Amino acid sequence: MTTMKKFFCLMALAMTATAGFAQDDFGTILSLEAEKKISKKFSVGLEAEMRTRDDVKSIDRWSGGFQAGYKLLPWLKVSAGYTYLYDNNEKISYYEEGDGKVKKGIVNVGDPKKRGEYWGSRHRFNVSLTGSHKFGDLELSLRERWQYTYRPEQTVDQRYSYYDEEWDGEEHVYRGKGKNILRSRLMAEYKIRYIPMTPFVSVEAFNAWNLEKIRYAVGSEWRINKKNVVSLYYRYQHVDNSSDGEPNRHSIGLSYKVKF
């Protein structure tokens, strides 16, 4: 076994072992991509995606978007895009010090208070700068992406009360809000000679004034021909301080890409 193959095997084992210590969620990611080269430097693309959660029992979200990229230099690419997301939301509020039931000692600070469930939209814009360099069959790349997501205001008919153990029958408004985040992704890809496979590993950090989460991924592309590519990968998401209430999650992803 070559040194590079050993490297990818060890990375995969390390990620799986680390992720397995916690009782985390499990889901899947299915995506379709289409890319068209307008010129040697300029390209455009479309993408559709579906994600599941709760051990694949619930649909987490649907999304669709478009992207445009331009090669500033052989090793440097800039891109920009928009994505529409339709999310299956579960918002949980928690008791705070000022709540009456906390003052009376009925519940404690941090206990779950109410849960709202609804499908809602988000609008996401991004601008990325990606630098890459090849070392023989190994390619390393670093992508820095600024991302802005806006969630419009949403009204739900009622929420579930954990204290009363029933739905409260009262309307509640979730205010609209926007969020900026910087995503930094380091990726290594290794092209295997004489086999149409390209294994890869990556780590991506999400920063919004502080580190919110990290995503680790390991997988491989399979080139069916020059225009069609299938990717299969495993991804582990570790959450530190996400304001979106996301859990740690293991995911299996399958992607199909066609080039025109």
C-alpha cells in the first residue's frame, strides 16, 4: 500500500472513531449538479439538494441554487452564487431566570419551555475565493467563502408546551433575521492513475465572530466519463456555538454531476 493510500485510510478511520464517541444525529445528503463552461475561464452551474435528519426519519431541507465562477489565474478562482432553502424547522425555547415558573422553583433555568415546528424559507448568497496547488497526483486547495443568509419572518399557529405537555393554541412570530458567516475549507484530493477515482478529505470551519462548527469529510469521486461524475462521501459535523440549534451529525452523501 502506498504512503498516500495509507494516509487516506488513516484519515477515514480517525474521523469515524472520533465521531462515534457521541450520541449524535444521522442523516443523508443527495444532490444533483450541472456545470457549463462558457469559456476556458468562465463557468456557470446549477445545483439541487435534499437532506434528511433524525436518523433519516425526517426531511431536513430542500434547496436549489446557481453559481458562476471565473479563473483569475491558473491556481486562483473566484465564484459567486445564490441558494434558496426550504427548511423543516424545529425551534425550542428554554426557561430563563426571569420566567415566573423559575422564580417559583417549578422548573430550572435551561429546561425546555416551548417547541415550534414549521417549514420556512431562507435566501443565501455567497462569494468565494479558492486557491489550489498540485504536488504530482496530489492537489491541495483552500477555499474562503463569505456567506450571508436571510430568514424571513414566520408565524406559527401554536407551539408545544413542555410544562403543560400540550399545544398552547397561541400564535407566535419568529422574527426575520440575517446572518454572516465565514467558511474556510482545506481539501486534499488524490488522483489515482489508471483508475477513474479521486479520493478526497476535507475540513471546513464556520466562523461568525467565533467558531460555530467544523465539518470533516472523506470520500471519493468516480468519473463515469468526461462529462459525468458520481461522488460518495461521509461527513461529520461537530457543533460548538451554532445559533441555529444544529446538532452534531453524521451524514452519508451521494452526488451526481454532469458537465456540458
